[in-house]
Amino acid sequence: MKECLPKQRIKTKLRLFFYLSALYAPTVPSPGPMVPPASMFGNVPGYEDTLAGGGGGYLPPPMPLHPNRDPEPAPVPQDWNIPSITEDVARERFIMYASGKCCYNNAPAKDGVITNMQAFNTYRYRLETFTESRSTEWATKPYEGELADFYTQTAPRPWEIPVTGPSLFQNHEENIKVPYTSSNKVFVCLFESQRVIFYCGCIPVCWVCNGSGKQGGDSPCNQCNQRGRENCSKCHGNGTKECETCKGKQQLLTYINLKVEWKNNVEDYVVEQNSGLEVDDLSDVTGKTLFKNAQYMLYPVYGFPDPSLSQASDRLVREHQAKYSQNSRILQQQQTIELIPITKVTYKWKGGIHVYYIYGNEHQVKAPDYPATCCCSIM
């Protein structure tokens, strides 16, 4: 056999050493993306306060969007009632409800005798405050030849950057690279100039031959091609993988990232109706819109027949305007009043008295004490 040259022999020993280290070393989690040191980030005039402590906090807007516009009271309708449903509709919806339940016998819905129908007018007040918030933080990405414009001009302040928002009352988020804040930096990764990480720690032993390279005696193992180990999905058997931070570029582009968030902040108040139906059940249905008013800043609803709704409107409007004007800009507010119809139906079946509810524009049904159910199981 031809003897290896000393240099080749050293390489062979090194390969064997690293192979055995990977094969018998305990499994460790592979290193995640490295965090660039703080020295990579420069000082940007005008951003000293906003980036203090790493950034990420919401920045107060410089001034209201419409500082001279005062809210105006809106006309409130006088008719707050709508007709209740008919007995035919109540029976039809009840039969559909029972037929859709696999464990319900629909006999009570079909044969039950309706003895009473009581309508409840339930009002839901909803306040929506549409806001825009802005925050800044340092960000990095692998450098791919982009223009580094740091200090070429004065960077605009966060609220000076023009951004096109979504439609009113729609949640949305944008991330924007602040102009004149980007620079490219040499990035030193872990191990050999950090282009790659040596030994990813995920080289598994072949499950067929258990690391021997042979299968069924002296037959070569086809699963691992006699190597005794399988390829790692991250390093493909090389024991190395690309740096997750710089993606092998060895340079990073650093810049200030502006995060703009539009959010529709919604709160509801439902007038207590004493029908026996839980208020939470009403969250899935709609009602008839009786009143809607949208302005930059709202005036509470006054003169409602139920004083609790007027009080809730006054409280919520004040709370929203105080809360959301601190670290965000209020773009628009909207308040609506819906009449959610609820009909409590009492019926008699086999000598017993029972109740079900039909509510919302959708005529949704709830029967908390349905008298003919069974337990079903799938074999």
C-alpha cells in the first residue's frame, strides 16, 4: 500500500478526529443568530432619545392631527324598537337547530306547543378608536451591496417620514428603513472568520446499522453508504453550516427600522336585558344599526332612553381619548348603536315547560334545556 505523505496523513487524522468528535459528542443545540455588538451602531442625530435602551417603545406624536377641530354632537334617532319575529319563524328556526345536532331528537322542536313569545330589545354600544403608532430600533441584515447613506443627509424624525396607511379602522403594520441611517459593517462571526460555524452538533448515528456501517453481518449499509451516520438536515453531513446572521457575506447593513402600526381599538357595552341569555352569546351575532357617527374626535351619545348606555358612551369616549393620545395619533373615532333582537320562546312538550332563545339578525338559536338528547359515540 502506498504510504501517505506527512501532510496527507495530518489531514486524514484531522478528518478522523472531527468525525469521531461529531459522532460521539453529546447532542447540543446549534448556535442561533449572533447578536451584533453595540459598537456596530452609530449615533444618529435626532434619534438619541428614541433609541435609548435599545428602542422599541412607542413614540408620542408631535401634535394632534386636527388640533383645532372640536367634536360635535350628532343627532340621535327617537325610534329604538323593531318588530319581534313571528311564531312561524320561531318554530322553523328551532326545527333547523335541532336537526343540526347529531344527539338531538327533533320531536320537541316539531311537536312542542309554543305558549309564549317575549321580545327583548337589547342595545349594544360600540366605540372604535383608530390609531397610528410609531417606534424605532436598530436593525441589521446581510449586506448585499446596498447604498450606505449614513450621514449623507440629516435623517428625518420618526413622525416626519411619510407613510401611506390602510383604510380606516383596518389593522395593519409596516416596517420602513429610515433614510440616511444605513451603513455597512464588517461582521466577525464565530470560528474561522465566521463565514461558517464548524461542527453544527447535529450529526446523527445511522438508525439502521447503529454506526457500524454494516447491515446483516458484513453487508454494507445502504442507508448511510457505510459511513455509520446520516446527513444532518442543517449541514448536510459537512459538519459546518452558514452563519445565520451574515449568511456568509461577512458584512452587515445596519440601519434604523421604523415600525408603523395602525390599530382599531374596539370596546363594547351591552345594555342588560334580563332575558336569561348570556351577554357573551351576543358577540357572534349582528343587530340592526340604529345610530352611527364617525369623527376625528367624538362627542358622547346623550339622550338615549336607557341612561346606562349614555353613561357608558361618556366614559368610554373619555377613556379612549386620554389613553390613545399619549403614545399614538388618533386618526378617527366611530361609535355605533345596534338593536339586537332577542325572543324568549316558552313551549310545552310531554307535560314539561321549556325555553329557547332566538337572537340577532342571523336568528341564532340557543336551547339550554332541550328535553330530548342522547349520548353518541363513534365505534
